[in-house]
Amino acid sequence: MAAETRAPHVTAFYERNPFPGYMPADDAAALLDRCRASPFLDGLDRAIAPDATVLDAGCGTGQITNFLGLAGPRRAVLGADLCNASLAAAEGFRSRAGVRNVRFVRADLFNLPTREERFDVVISRGVVHHTPDPARATAGVARRVRPGGMLVLGFYETIARMPHQVRQVLSRGGRAPIALLDPVLRRSDLDARKKETWIEDQYRHPLERLLPFPGVTAALEAQGFLWVRSVPPATTADEIFTPTPRPGALALFGRRLNWAWRCLWDEDAGLVCVVLRRRDV
């Protein structure tokens, strides 16, 4: 099935399997605690100004969107996604938790309902690799970053994702995932429904494109972005927007091999982020 004809199947997939799901007892405090336990999300919150305008493009069930709104009550945070079921979960939590500085809209990455160069921070994590044209989706998201603003783009990287590709093959197309090999399925604190949702997303997804980190970065730099860092590594709370030296080709290849090694035990399963700043006018 061609990627272009699979795009509607991706929307239908997430209508059946909103990802990630909320726990029944989730409230504002629970979401804040869970997200702050993630070094990446905690660092992202600390890096984003308390009064920033933020776009979460491809927000899914809006957990990052709602977290950034709860953690920064003076921020204006917009979550955009194409899946009605995901948006319903996002909006349901927003309403229950009383998050007043967050709103959600239905849109895809190719037709975001905002003007270009609008946001201080644009986040798109785990989305572009599920579109029929990742390069065009990435470019559309990047155009929403204002001059001097920050872009956080997360995607499945070609080398980093290799160990999970092996897990996918061994699972016989998602029919028999091997729990011993998957760090999420090994967790004892997740119920059967959460694990089944993970299996659907990670082993049975109808459209997944792996993207080479050097190519993604080069394309964004051609759009006027400047290198800040890759994630991982980002290990302390205030590093996410702190510029780091741009690695050379050999150092970057070593970093990609390290991501593959991490994939054996890391729950992101080969998802990496590039952080860039748009040039000032």
C-alpha cells in the first residue's frame, strides 16, 4: 500500500488507539508529577519562558500541551492534531483540570491553522514520521517558528530505531511481541490496556518512516535554523535550549550508534529530537 493511500488509515488508527492515554485517576497534580519525572519534559518546561507562545503540532492526546500549560499559567499553548478521539481525550483532561491557557484545534501538519512565524516555541514530537511526506510536514511545522524562536522536532531516526525494527520483525507483524525485549512491555506498573495501546502504536502502525538525523538537520538549516543540540544527550534540567557545539560527521555517527544502543532499554524506542533556533531577521 503506497504511503499516500495509507494517510487516512493513520487517522483511523489513532481514532481507535488514542496515544498516549490518560490514566483514570489523572488530575493536574498527577500529570505534573509524571511529566516532571521525565528529564526531557522537565528540561523543556524549564527552558520555555513563563509567558511564551507555544505550538504543539501533532499533539495527540495533549499530554505535553496540558503539562506546559499547567506548569506555566501565563503561557499561551495551542495543541493541534487531526484525530478526533485524541483531541477529545486532550480536551476532556483540560476541562477536568481547569487548564485555561491551553486550547486544541483539529488540523494536520500540512495545513496548520496559524500564521507563519507566530510562536516562540514549536514542538512536534513523534509525528512527522507518521505522515506520507515527512519533509513537507517538517517544513510546515518549522515555518510557524518566529525569528529567534525555538523548534523541537522529534522523530524516529534510521540508526536509532534499528533495535526496535528487530523487535518488530520478531513480533511477526505485531502478532506476538516479546515482552522480554521491550522495555515498556517489561514494566509491571502498566495495565494490560496501556500495554496493548503500546503494541498497536509500536508494532502495528500503518505508516512509519525512519528519518536520517543529518538529512533532517541539514534541511532545517537550509530553512534558516541554527543548531542548538540533539536530545539525547540532555541530562540536566536547564540544558534543552542551551547551545552546544555542532558535532562533525564522525562524532554524529557515533552519537547515532549510541542512540541505537539506548534503544535496547529506552522507552522512546529510537525517537530522537533536534533542537534548533530560527535566525533573527
